[in-house]
Amino acid sequence: AGTSAWESYGRSVAAEAPLLHPILAVDCEMCETSDGLELTRVSIIDHHMTPVLDMLVKPKHPITNYLTRWSGITEEMMEGVDTTLEDVHAHLRRLVFTDTILCGHSLENDLHALKWIHPRVIDTSVLYVHPHPPSKHSLRSLSQRHLAKTIQEASGGHDSIEDAVAAMELILLRIEKGPEYGAQDQTESVCQLVAREGPKESAMVDRRTLAAPHSNATVASKKKSSAPAHVVPTANDTETFASLGVYSCSSQSTYLACAQVHDVTTVLTRQAESSPVDASDSHAQPSGGAETAAVEGA
């Protein structure tokens, strides 16, 4: 009955006024209060990336932690703020109707903070599929990968306008590219992930059949330079260990060297036989099976 009443309300209001904003993106910032997380900022933008609502909100309960690192909210910003959640609801009723599409990233968190229910939503954390559900991509990683844009870098915390814009751009990109874009598992190699964070070199050492797909792992970093990903194909696990040692022990500027061995016990046994170690060495012997080794360079 509640849903029907809400839909009737939305349609009746929409009938009296044109639908000015067919799609809107929302992002909220919350602070910790004596009653848990509560809304302290709400930002809404239209599909032209123009803010239509951006206001600080006084929570019902006293703030105990501003969570500035994430919220961008400080004690100074909240001085004199007297806008309440009820005031926000009044603004929402003038902007958001039943036929309005409300979008955002992990939108359930924003709607929960707003204490608002809406029947037509698009959530970029669901739209862009993560290869390992129920995990979800962060808005930052989606923005880097699909928009070639780095967000959430400000030292003062997140900016809800910036996040709302990123969500809207991701949705418009999906509309432009078609329904299959972002809907498939688009897993990146570890080399690509490292390269996206800046001009850092990485190396992947693995069997030829597994390393070959990653041979083009060089990608443009956020600093507008390319970070090479050295892919080293090997014939067996012994070669893999030897190649990994070259990257981890040399003076090269490799930031990360990753290797996968498929029978680690056999390899270590052969190494021990060819180069005996002191009996007092207390290193534990690993068990068999596929293992992954990662070594950070200087």
C-alpha cells in the first residue's frame, strides 16, 4: 500500500509540472553521531553535470566523528548549519518524481542516509560487474578504468559533487556504448592495476600460455606517462623462480614482481639439493600446490 501511495503522489505532482530532470545522480556524505552514521551533505546533479542541489545538513544527534578523511566534512563547515533532513525531503519532493531515474554508486547507502525510497534507480556498482560477486568495484576504480579520470584524491576528503558527476558519466558512457559494456568480467592483470596508480614498473613471471595474454599490459597512468609491465614467459617452475630472482634482487626500478609456481615443493627441493643450507635454518617448508609470490622492489 505504501508503494502505491508513493507512486500516486509522484504521478499527481508530475502531472501538474513538467519532469525537469528525467535522470539525476546523487551522492551523500555522512558523519558519525551518537546514533550512528547520519547525513551531513547531499549533492544532486543533472545529466549536464550541473548541480541542482548541494547542501550541508545538520544531523539529529551530536556529531562524534566527522570522518573528514572520507566525508570531507569538518567542524568548521558545520558551524551555523541548521538545514534538517526534513528540509532536504522538501527539496527532494520538488526534484524527484516517480518517473525520475535516480542514480549513484552503492546507492543503497545514500538512500538509507536520506531515509528515502525510490522505485527507479541505476547503481553503477551493480551496472559495472565485478568479477567476484558479491564484491563491487569502487567508484574510484571505475572512474580510472572507464573515464580515464582520477577522483577522490583531495587531501580534505571526498567531494560529493565529484562523486555524483563520476556516477553520471559512467551511466551515460554505458548508454553510449551499449548494454554489454561493463556487463562482462573485465578483470585487469596485476600489472595493469599497478600501472594505473602511477609510473611504476611491474613484472609478471609465469608459464608461457598464462603470461601471453598479459603481454600488452602497458597502460597509461594517471600521471600521463606509461608504466611498462614486463611479462616474462617461462617453460617451467624452475625458470619462474630464476626469473623472479632477477627482478627482486637486481637494481632495476621494478615496483612489483609477481610469479606463479605450480609445484612449489618440487622446486624448493631441487634448489635445496643443488645448494644445501645450514641445518639450523628454521624456514618452514611450504606445502605443495599452486602458490603465488609477490616481491616489492626498491
